[in-house]
Amino acid sequence: MKPLLFIIAFLFLLTNCTTPISSYYVNSQSGNDSNPGTAQKPFKTIDRVNQLKIKAGNSVYFAGGQTFSGNLHFKNISGTKENPIKLSSYGNGRAIIDAENGTALKADSCSWLQVKNLKVAGTSRLKGNQGNGIELRKTQDCLVDSIEASGFLWSGIKAVGGKNLRITNVYANDNGFSGINVESDGQDAGGLEGSWGKSFRNVYIAHCVAENNPGCPVVKNNHSGNGILIGGVTKGLIEYCEAMNNGWDMPREGNGPVGIWAYQSDSITIQYCYSHNNKTSAKGKDGGGFDLDGGITNSIVQYNLSANNEGAGYGLFQYYGATIWKNNVVRNNISYNDGSKNGQAGFLMWISSGKPEPISDCQIYENITVNCYGHAISFEPGEYPNFVFRNNTFILTENPKSYINGKYSGATFTENQAWATNKTALLFPEDKRAKLTDPEIKLPKNDNELPQNLQEMFKTKLFKPIK
């Protein structure tokens, strides 16, 4: 019996001495890839991390303030709700993953992965980069938080296929195709990787900034230079986000990028966002602040501010090949001097030529449009049945032409308030019940009085009534 007891005790001690490491550390200065990866003896390189067999509850921490060259690859790793897999920084500041010409992190068929508190960088869209900052494919229950992503040909954050994705506190700047892009599967109408089915379920994007994503030099036949773009999503929420100065170097003419928008999606809400100073091509109808594009159903755009975009503040579009566009709401938004290049209005409606699926049934109410380019609303020729504009405030300044511009059928206007600040006796024949009186709203004296960022937008009550 004594030898048996000795063996049992020995095995017990051996088991407790070889407890698997749950957290791995990487330090480019003091680490060595032959180390066990503990805080005291960290790894040195991304290559060593790629060799790990990551399991539920594991974490990988990179030393803050240090740069790690390489490309992280995770495939078929699964955490749980109670024990997610974490990738983050430790110590002071954020670690920098320098992807050079590739993708900083690609996660394929993973679940319960949390990527937080990192900076990912590429060589730039014009200097050889071919990837995305963080690329998620067929993932479930993942989180991307507190990330700065810049210098990538495609997107700072890219997700294709999956469900239950949260993207928060991301600063995506100086990328080519977009700052943040979520797609379901397949291709879009122009042949890019995009969406057809609305199969990506439950997307939440909040407290993100997409700035100075100019355009993708390799995309010659479709849009690029978007701020935040989602497609093929069922049930999505974008809130407290800002998009500005995107789309100024799209290498094509025609349809262009938008600050914040969605297409081929259902049950989307875009709210409390600020989209301003976005650009488009010379002949593009886009370049606007916000857009519910082809195939959108049962969605809401509310409590947003759009200002000084080259395209319209709010686009409601239906392209050829999209599924039906129906049952959407645009309410309690502000458009200020949008449409400087195209549209020349706060709102722009467009339906492609040919025989696309119909666009119909949209409630547009209690919005404020201030425009110095001539119009409050513009239509590209087409049928817009049950587009109802009611209780909006339209203010034209400097060069008033008409409150409504373009040829259309099906849209109606009722009980809107309209005013030309130069006191031109401008008629509003489309609305028999319009109030043609001064709304007595205190407008900004110049652009310096507009919010400079999202935080200022919430600190200042915009367009206050004169008392």
C-alpha cells in the first residue's frame, strides 16, 4: 500500500505543478520565444503567438507602447460567455501591431473573442498595404473595443459573416475603402465583397470615429472612401458615432461613399451620430452624411446631425439589383448646408433606371433642414409612393430656389414649415398646408459655431428657438 500511496501523491504534485498557463505575455524588448510566455518570462514575437493552441479563458497581452511586426492569425478558436478569449495590451499605453503590407489580425470561424486596447497599423493604402486592420470572418459573439486602426488598403475594421458583433470606441482613420465595414456574405452590385442576404444578425457599433478614409485605389468600378458601412445585417444599431472628411480620393466617377450608411439590411437604427464634411467624386450623387440605401426595410434614422457634406445630408436610395426598399422612418434629424457638390439639398431621393425593386413607404418628419445651395429636398426622377414629409422645418438661406426640386410621383407634403431667410416670397405649392412663416430659430453665424466633434454636439443645444 505504501508504494501505491507514494505514486498517487507524486502524481497529485505533478498535476498541480503543470497547471496550464491562462494568460500569455509578449514583450518585444525583454521577451524570448523560448520562454513559457508568463509575465516574468514573456514571448517576443507575433510568430510565437500564432503557434499557440488558444482555448476558452486564454488571454494574450502585448506590452503597451511597444511595436510588434507581423500578422496575427486565429482560426477555429472558441471561448465562452463566462471564459472569453482576450487579446489586449498590458502595462502603459497601447501595443502597436504593425501589419506592414498585410492584415494585423485575422480571426476566422471564432467565437467569444475580445480584441481590446490595441493600435493596428499598415503601410498605407498608397504604399503597398493589401489588407484590413482587424478582419473577422464567420465569427460569433465577438467584441472589438478601444482600437485605433490606420493605414490599410481596405478597412480599419472589417467583418464578413457571423452574428452578435460589438464594435465600440474605435478610431478608424486613413484607410482606403472604409473606416468600419460589416457585410453578410457574397458580393455587392459592383462586384466587391459585400452583401446579398440579410444574414449577419445583431450588430452594435457605438462611440466610434471614422475620419479621413479617402478611397481605395484598386476599386475602379464602385464606391470607396466610406466612414461606417453595414450591409446584409438584420437588427443593427449604430449610435454615438462620428464620420468626417471621408471619400475625397475615390478613384472613379459615379456613385460614391457616404459618412454613415446601410444597405440590404433590416431593422437598422442609426441615431445620435454626427456626419460632416464628407466628400465624393465629381459626378457622384453620394458623399452625404447618412444613407438608407438599396434593400433597406423597417429601419430608423433619428437624432443625427449632418453638416457641410458634398452630397445630401440624408440619402434615400434604391439601386438596381437590390431587394425591396420599404417601411423606413427618418425623424428628428438636422441637415445643415449639405449638398455643396451634388443634390444641393438636405434630403435626396434616388432610384436607379431600369426596373429595380420598388422604393416606398417612408415617414419623414420633424427634421430641420437648413440649406444655402437652393433646396431643402431633391428628387431624382422616379416613383416614391407613400413617402410622407410632415411637420419638418425647411430654411433656405443665401440663394433660395425652391423648397422641393426634381421630378417625382407618389411623395406627399403636409404641415411643414418653410422659410427663406432673405424674405423672398418663395411659394411651396407641394404642401397646401405649409406654414410659410419664420420659425425663429437661431442659426449658426458661421461654421465655427457648429460642433467641432461629437462631444460638442451633445454639449450644445443646436438651433435654439429665439426667445
